[in-house]
Amino acid sequence: MKRYITCLILLISSMAYSAGTVTVTTKTLTNESDIRTITFTCTADAADGSFPSTALTTEQALYVTGYHCYLAVTDPGATAPTDDYDITITDTYSCDVFGGTLLDRDTANSEQAAPAVGSAYGGRTCAGVWTLAITNNSVNSAVVTIVLYYSK
């Protein structure tokens, strides 16, 4: 029985260790500013390099509802993801908020992108819950930080 419990603890520990994580934080840049950010700090699974799909909480979505998302900055970490990894941020209706501008991200450099609808670039009004997905990565424990900028 002790051996069974020890094996079970080791199995659960290894599963918890390997799971990818995404931490979401919100920030107002200054007390008098209309500029807000949502930062996703993402670490890929230690076993298969996958990132968990992550939806904003209702509270986080309300924090930027009525604001316009006008910029995303992506920053690969010291353990960078696979070159040309893809990021999509979808709205309540499963539409890509950035219209494909966050695809094929660089593995070595920070990059920025504006939302696109068709061939037009500009702010996208935030309403409802947005969901982040990172795909096409095969680097175990890769790190990516994504900062979304909003203003009135």
C-alpha cells in the first residue's frame, strides 16, 4: 500500500510539474491615465511544449470593457518558443481579435502588432470574454509574455 501511495504521489507531482501555465495581470499605467494593460505570462508544458488556452475572467473582461485594444507586444523569454509560433486572441464569437497579425511570431525578438479587420488596422472595442491560445510550439517550458494595451 505504501508503494502504491508513493507511486501515486510521484505521478501527480510529475503531472503538476509538466503542465503549462498562464498568469494574467491587469494594470492601469498611471492613476490619471486612460491606458490599461492586460499581461499574459505564459509557460509551455514541460513535457510536450503546449500552452493552455486561457480565457479572461469576467472581472478581467469588465476591467477593459468599453476600451479599445490597440496594440499587442509579444516577448519570447529566455527559453524561447519555436520560431514562427502563433498567437490568437478570440472574442466571444470566436473571431480573431487581431485578424492574424499575431501569427508567425519571432523566437528571438520582441514584436508588436495592431488589431486588423480585413486590410484595416486599428483599435478593437473590448466586450465580452477574450481567450488566448498559443500554438505551433514544440519547445518544452518555453516562455512568452504578451501585453495588450487598451485606451478609451
